[in-house]
Amino acid sequence: MTLNARTIEGVISQARKAWHRLGVNENAAAEMAEELAADLTAAALDGKDVSAYIGGDVDSLAASWAVERGLFFPQPRLKETALAAAKGAALPALAATAFWFIGWSGALDPSYESLVTTPGGVRWEIRKSPDPGLPLMWVGWGMCALSAFFMVRRAVATRLQRLLAPAHEATVRALTIAFPLIILAGALIVGAIQFLAPYTLGDYFALILGLPAGLVGMIATVAAGSALVHHRTYRRTEAQAM
């Protein structure tokens, strides 16, 4: 696509939005926008292609300009990564808690006990049937883990890319590899909470407080694990660049 007035205006607008997200001073952003407009206009007169001139990524170009001029210093976005991961994990964790409750409570268990009066007297009638809630719980947990994988990865990738965070692509790749371990750690923490809750709180309060505690524990584990992955990836990328 050849540079034209409309294209130049769009590139400048996108670059200024990127500088604004990076916290670049408005005066400095206006000055860089004028220089970029002049460069793009000169390129248009030479008939250059916009993708080749800006490298196909206006946000990266804007970030590199800000870094070169000392207006922006790349830093790991640990808080933003954790919040994005928590947001992505919230719905799957809530669904996993619901599946656990179905399996634990026996809400779908068709078995029953009843008192039956017959001409010969009164007797208990007991009927045992397979509980579909248990296999449903395990299948549901697998679906929740799979959906959490995609939702957390997408939320983190979108957030870091919007913030122009360094090593955001490498972070997503590393998170893809590390996510099963993060989920396993979360499951162990939730299991520990559910195991210890009856001994410390009693059966009644264990049910009332154990469920939300397990839910929060799972989400917090995913958030902390994702932030740790981003931190390690950023440090490794920074060390390779030196």
C-alpha cells in the first residue's frame, strides 16, 4: 500500500495513541508526530510502500522512537499481567467450582432411601445407582482447564500488546508452555484448602468459606504464575539484549 494523505494521517493518529499509552509528554509527542509526518510525506513523494517504511507495526515504531529519545523506559508489566490473567481465569475457575459442588454434593445422584409401609410392616427401601455427577465433575474440570488456557493466554497477550510491554510475544510463548504447571499448582492449593478447612473451621464453615477460598486461591495462583512467567521472560530477554 503506497503512502497517501489518508494513510499518513492514520499512522500519525495511531502513533500518538501509542505514545499516550506509554505516558509520553504531550509536547514531546506532538514534536515526534511532526517529524514522523514529515518523514512519511517525503516517503510518499518517493512512492515508498507504507508497510516497508514503518516495518508493518506502528506501535513498535512509536515505542522505539520514545525509547531512543529517553521518553520511555521499558519495564516489566507484572501488575497488569497478573490482573489480565486473573480476569481470564475468573470464569473458568467459577465453573470449576460449580462442577466440584455438583460432584461433592451428589445433586445428580439418583440413589435414594425411603421408608415403605407394607402389609407386613415397615421397611427401609434403599436404591443405589451410579452418580453421574462425579464423571461430569472430572469432564467439567478438563473443559475448564482448557478454556482457562485460551482465555488467560488471550487476556495476557491483549493486555501486554496494548501496553507495548517488552517481550510480550515471548511471554505468551512461555506462558503456553508453563500453563499446565500453573494449573497443577492451583489445583494442589485448592485441594489443600479443601482438605484442611474441615479441621480448622469445622464442617459447616468449611463449606461456607472453603468454596470462595478455593476459588480465590485458584485465580490468585494463575495470576501470580502468569506474572512470574512474564518477569522471568523479561529478564531473560533483557539479558540476551545486553
